[in-house]
Amino acid sequence: MDAIEALHARNSTPKLTEPAPQGEDREAIFQAALRAPDHARLRPWRFLKVEGDARLMLGKKMAAAALLDNADLDPAIHAKQLVAPMRAPLVIIAAAKIVEHPKVPEVEQLLSTGAAVSQMLTAAHALGYAGIWRTGSVSFSRSFMSSVGLASNETIVGFVYLGTAEGRRKSLPSIDSKDFFESWPKV
């Protein structure tokens, strides 16, 4: 699949199954992330790969953090957190490592990490896999971030779920670029 086709056809796929990308395909996806726009070559990305039984451990950490952050947490939400990582055979925790820099503000470092996630998802699609970028309350939970080993200057930008699409892919609606792009200044 060529790059333009992959960019135009990629969409989020919530139902994922085995197999996850492996070997050369996995490395190609990871390398795509490492080519995200990156002002001053800070490489503000950190990715934690979670698969196999480690997904169950991650679910326990998600549920514990959700309960710690909200003592009145609905039991159904708690139960959902426990199994959330089981949605895909490979879960990647995408984090931004924020450093002080005179020319690269925090927002650029966060956006660079987001761009890396987008490139991973597009590369996975181009290779015949599927994925989805999710967040949720634990994405913003400092207790959760600490529990998975992130430092105080690291923050989660999302969870990347990767695998193979289960069932038919959803069709994408047409979007007219004129609805989003306009000339400036208006005359």
C-alpha cells in the first residue's frame, strides 16, 4: 500500500484480535514512530510495550489507579478497567518525556509524541494490521503513571492498541477539505 493510500484509508478499529505485528512488521511500525516531527531532535517519546499476561497486570494497575483517584468509582467502570488491555494483543503506552528547552515548549513535545502515535497507526494500517488510540481517565492519573514506571517529567498521551481487525472494517465518510481549509487572509 502506498503512503497516500494508507493516509487516506486508515481508521480506528476497536475490535482487535491476534496476530499483533511481529518481526519486521513490528520494527517498521516502531521506526515510523521515530520519524515523527521532532524539533531540536529531543526525541521526547517513550513507548512501553505490553503483551501476553502483562496485559492482565496492566489492567490491575489501571483499575487500582482509577479506584485510588475516585473512591466512589462505579464497580462497572472498575471491572472494565481490569480487562481494558485485553482489547488487543499488543498495547503500547505512549508517553512524552518533557524536558526544559529554550526553543521547544512542552506542547511541542506532546504534539511530537502524538505525531509518533499517528505514524504508528498509519504504518500498522499500511502493513495490513489495525489499531486504535485510546485515552481514558487513567491516562491522566499520576498514580497510574508512577505505577507503570513513568518519571515525574513523563506523561501519557495515550494507549495504542494494535492487532488484526476482527470483522469488517467500517467505511469512512467522505470529508470535503473545503470545510476545514480556507485561504487567509480573507478578502
